[in-house]
Amino acid sequence: MWHLILAACFLLVRPGHAGIKDLGSHFKISEGATDPRGASPGKAKEVDMESIPLDFHRENTVTSDLPVEGVEYEDYIDFDKILAMGEDDYNEGDQIDDIPTASPNLELYLEPSDQKLRRERLLRLFHSRTRLQRLNVVNARFGFALYRSLRNHVNQTDNILLAPASVSIAMGMMALGVGPSTHEQLYRTLGFAQFIDASSQYGNDTVHKLFRKLTHRLFRRNFGYTLRAVNDLYVRRNVPVSEGFSANAKAYYFAKPQSVDFSDPSFLTKANQQIQKLTKGLIKDPLKSVDPNMVLMLLNYLYFKGTWEQKFPKELTHYRNFRVSEKQQVRVPMMQNKGSYMAAADNELHCDVLQLPYNGNISMLIALPQKLSGMRTLEQEISPTVINKWLKNMTNRTREVVFPRFKLQQNYDLIPHLEGMGLTGLFEETGDFSPMTSEKIGINWFQHQSTITVNEEGTEAAALTQVGFMPLSTQARFVVDRPFLFLIYEHRTDCLVFMGRVANPLEN
């Protein structure tokens, strides 16, 4: 099964000047330079990827350097080198700070309208979690809110696919380049302000340090799956970009500003080749055209490949009906397996929940409304609190699972959705981007594209006091034959990597 996300920010400005690393330098190894992947210095040449020790790949993760032409993209961050350059905040991110104690009688699973109660509920959710897990709680809250905005603008029978982690990472980088008023608005909309307010020990830089840590924690390759995130930052030649922004983008998000000519057709070709290599060909040519007046392009990629702990035998896959709506059914290939699976029944939201684990500490959660009419309520109420309730109340037993194969690809313009959530400063001519550049700029395009394929092999694209009661799941058969939600969670960091709705498995 494959999971993939592409998020892009495009900004327009007037020309200027800056000494930024030229794009062409990313496509070759300079004469006399030492290749960090182990090749010997000398004349410029291609790297023999077969000669790189396997341990090197296991111990490192992806960097944002552009690949050598003709070589499969296998560039990884050298952690020892990064750690030698300065404090990397590993201990800080794993700390569990003292925070104010919320009311013990607080109803944890309701969404109060009172702001004080909302804060108390969030603090309860933060208890016994590390700093990084807390940041991912607010990332997920933002992701669910963005999902609901997307849901409100499509038909009930449309599929939805979103990578909340990718959007949060891209917006975290943007926060480095905006002035005070826009920064405050961005932090409030994304939920970063709620995170900072939870402890007097937190500040704006804590968010960026934790995103750096999240990159390290998530995008290693030796956990039984492959998950990689890369940020690319292209800047038009002769446009000034502040040294502070460039340094911070590289330090926290591993994005090196690259000087390019957006009017040169070769830029489009090289950028698309980069994307195709990073996404293993899942996204072919996402950049169809580029405005020659563009000044800055921010690209964020997220790629995931996982294998089920219990693969679905291909010989058991069969066609059966999937109910898209009360009036429509489609015949779809259904995978089938029998084994030990964790599941729960939520009688408040009237849905059944199944956990399909991948090798490594990552899994897909399937939330299946018990009635077709129950999807709207489930989408409206889903939250990190609800997810935590499901995970704490799952029971393990032998179950027969029937689950559709599907492939989704979605592309969204996020600007109207972010504006509707209160983030308007980024997209106005009066937006303050002074920490990034002295030029007058404004974002005019923020695209989010994602792909997922689910098949028989797999996928290639902290404690809380329990409040309320959930009955133990007793179902022996879990048949997913109607619209459902899916969420892919990385459990060490509590990171919501992907989420979506499958209303019709036949619609790509």
C-alpha cells in the first residue's frame, strides 16, 4: 500500500537579489568534494548506490538535497553530523512537563463551547504525554478541523484524502517567515498557540524544535516501514531572502533555499523529476506550469510504504457489493483474512472500529458507521480524544476481516479552507513576510495533493483517565461494505499521518 502527500505554497513578489545556492549544484558532486554517502573524492561522477553499506540506510533518514541525475533518490540525513553541529533537543522533546491540573469532574469526551472548558479538556489530554506527543495532539485537532472544512465542500459520496502531518509541517516552516500579527494568527489557527499556553516552559521556538524532532522520529527507515518527509524551497534568482530565515529553514525543516529561474522550462522538468523520484512515481507531473513572476515555491512531500503484520491472502480476494448510498451499490474487490485483530464498539458515535497494524509501531484505524446515515455524526465528532478512547478500549480476539482494496488520489486548494478557519493574513497583500524577505509578497497558491493505494500486501503511499464507558467489542466478523473513515497513526509519537473517507472504492 502506498501513501503520498504533496503540499505546495507559491508566493508572488517583485525581483531583488540574494546569494542562494544555485539549483544546478544539487544535481552533481563537485570535483574534489567528499560525497557524504561514502564515495571517494575526485572528478564529478555518479554515485554507485550499490556500494553504500546497508547499515547507512538503516541508520539514517531522508534529506532535501536534490539527487544526482540518473541515480535513484537515496539521500539520507547524517544524524551524527547533525548532532555534532549543536543541541538537537532530543531530551526536551521526550520530557513530560508539569501542567495545570484540570477539573477531575471534567467530561472529557464532549466538545464544550466555553473556551475555559476547552482549555481544561486539552490539558487533560496533555497529561502523561511528552512534548512531542502534545504537539501532535494539536496537529491532529487541526487536521480534523481541516478535514471537516473539506467535507463541507464535497458531495457525501465523494472520497477524501488528507495528510495532516504534512500540512502542519509546511505551515510550521511558513511561521518562520511571517511577521508578528500574521504569526499570531497562524499559531492560533494551527493550534500551536494552545500548545505553547500549556506550559510556561514553551515558546515559539519549541514548536520548530519539535517539528525537527518529529522528522527524526518519524522518518527513519529501520522500524519495519518506510516513511519520508522532505521540504524543498525554491527562490527566484535575484530575490533577497534573509539569512535568518534561510538558516532556520535549514536547521528546523532541512529545507535549503535553492535559486532558480521560474521562467526556464528546465526548472519545471527538474522539479517534477525530483517529485517523481521522491514519491516512487506515484505523482508523475504535479507541476504543470509555473508563473514566471513567482518568487518562492515551498514543496513538502510525505511518502509512506508499509506492510501489514497480517497480509491478506490474494486467493481469498473476491468481489462483493459495497453500499455507496441507500440507492447505489458497486461491486468491488474485497480482501479477506482471519486472525487476531484489535477492535472496539463506540455506542455513542454508533460505529465500529478496527485496527489494522503494519510492521513497525504504526497502524490504520478503520471507523465504520453502523448505519449509512451515521457518517455525518462520526465526521463531526471525531477528535484526538475520541481516538484515544477507541485505542484504550479495544479488545483482541480472532476475527474475520473483509476489507475493500482501493486507490485514492486527491488534490485540494487549501487557501479557501484555511481562510475559513481564520487564517487570512498569509493570503492578503498586506501580509507581513518581513522575516523572510524585504520584498512585498503574498501567497496565491497552496495545493495539497495525496495518493494512497491499499492492497493485500499493505500500503505504499500515553495514558488518560478514562471517562465514560465503552462496551467491549464482541464482533467475530468485521465486514467493511459501506463508507468508512481511515486514519494512519504512528503510535510512538501519536502522529496522525494520513486520514480520509472512502465512500466509493471504485472512484479514484
